Amino acid sequence: MVSPNHRRRSRRRRNRLAALPLAAKLLIALAVGAAFLVLADRWALLYAEHEAADKLKDQLRLSAAPEVDIAGFPFLTQVLDQRLDRVEVTVPDVAADRVSLARVSATATDVTLKGDGPTSLTGAVIDRMRGEVLLSFDDLNRELGASQVTFTGHGHDQVLARGTLPVAGHDLRVRADARIERTGDRGVATDIDRMRLDIGDLATYRPGGRPAEGLHLSRKSAERVARESARAKALLAVPAIAYRLGVPEPAVREALKSDAKLNELTGSPRFVDDVTRLNLLDVAMEHPALLRRLGLDPALLKGLDGLTRPVLTDRLSLSFELPKLPGEGAVRLSGVTVRGDGIRVGVEGYGIGFG
């Protein structure tokens, strides 16, 4: 049973509404209608963004759906016109050859829609697209840094690789410089130079076939050889090495017999410089005992022999190619820049069709 007080309050509220002027009632009705229209527009927008993300994930074979943000208000009027002013897309973690791209972000403008409405969109054609690809140093260090090599930016187009590399049970310090450049429309290449592996303070290995490359004693080791007669004699006892040092055979014989002659020979200003220029790979395979006398592990030589310039370049390469997009249109990479967080590459496209 309804109490008299409740009936009086209900009649009072109806009386207040009835007392409102017609204009006020129309304004309230319009406000409520506008609120429902905004809600419907936002729902349609969210639905379209979700559908677009799913379609992009399927067509690009992505591991996760991208973020799609359709700009402009109201959305439904753009759909009725079958044209969107701007769409922003961010794709995280895109596989590209040996590395993964941390983020591909792009802004598409003048997008023509295919379909009859927000719930029946079948595709789109992008008139113009501008964006950026990020290859993160954190990702590179995780994916290529199993050997404890880290990558850092240097200048606007260079990356430095520094760290250690295990070879034949030894952790060698590795140093290399990579210059980054765009290759073709969809690729980025790395020209790796000045590669070297430091074997403690004993020697340095530079892969390649040029005279300055190969396995060379450090200056500290060469000076030690010049001071210690046992090591100097071990070095000069190998005819091939004595020949490369430019020491005449009679002088070698005298030095091996007389410490005074040995000190005279090794004390010459050129001796240490000549020793540092020796490529031990040329003779060490046939004289493993010499390596041991110089403080080098002969097993390490076999590991270095297999670590050629192409092999080391491949292990440190940052090159990648942007996956080819489905459908028609052209997408290409533009400028390449090295920043503090990674390698950033511009991307642009025209007339790109999806669906």
C-alpha cells in the first residue's frame, strides 16, 4: 500500500515537470538525444578500431593486434562519407629477419573505406602514409647479445658493438663499428668495419686477408718478447718468422748462440714494431709450441681460424628488411638515423589497399 506522503511527492514531481516551459522540455530532450548519439558514435568508433586491428593482425601475420586510433569527430559522418581524415596505427614487435622491430608507427591520411557501415567494413585504401620504424638497442642486446655484446649509438649513422665473445673456451673482448644505411625500398644494411678481438693483453685478432689483419701480438707482448731471451729465441728459431722480420740468417744464428748478440738484435728500435706486424696465423698452425711459448693457447687458433670476417659480420649484423605488405600500393623506407634508444627509420607509402 502506497503511503500518502509518497503519493504527494510523486504528484509534486509531475507538477514541476508540467510547469516547465515547452522550450525547456525541448532542450532536455535534445540534450538526452545528443548524449545517445555521442554514445552511439563512440561505440561505432571503438568497434571499427577493433575490427581494423584484427584485420591488420591477420593480413600482416602479427603476433599481437596493433593499436588503431581513428581521429576526427563525429565518426559516423565520416563512415557515411566513406572517408577518414586520419588513422594512427602502432604495431609492436614486428619480426624482420634476425631481429625484431620494437615498434612500427604510422599515420595514414585520406583513407577511403570499403563497405556499407561501421559494422560491415571490408577494407580500405590509404592515399598517403607516413611513419617510423624503431629498432631498439635493448632488443638488439637481447636478441644478438647472447655473447654479451652490447650495441650503442655513435653519431647519426654509426653503431658500436662492444663486449665479449666466447672462442675455444676463452672470452675475448670484441670491438666493431657498424655504419647503418638504407638499401633498396624496404631494407636496412650494416657495413661493419674495424672488427677486432682482444686476447687479454697478449694479442689482437682482426679477421680478413689484408696485411694489417690477422693475429698480431700486442705492443706490450712484443716488448716482453724483446726483453725475455727465451721467448725471443723461440720466435727467431722459426725461419719463416725470422724471414718476415727481415733478420738475415747469419744474424739469427749469432743471436741464438750469444745473448749479447740477441740483446743487440732485439734492442734495435725496429724490432718491437716488426714483431707487432707479424701475422701469427701464417706460421702458428705449423708451430703450436711457439704459441705456447708466447702465452697463447694453440686451441684458440683453431677457433679464430673459423671465425672469418663474414662469420663475425653475420653475428654482429643489424640488417633487416621490412615485411612486404599485402595488396596494392607502394611502401618504402626513407631516412635512417641512429638515436640513443636505437635505430630509427622513416617509412612512407602511397595508394595502399587492405581487405
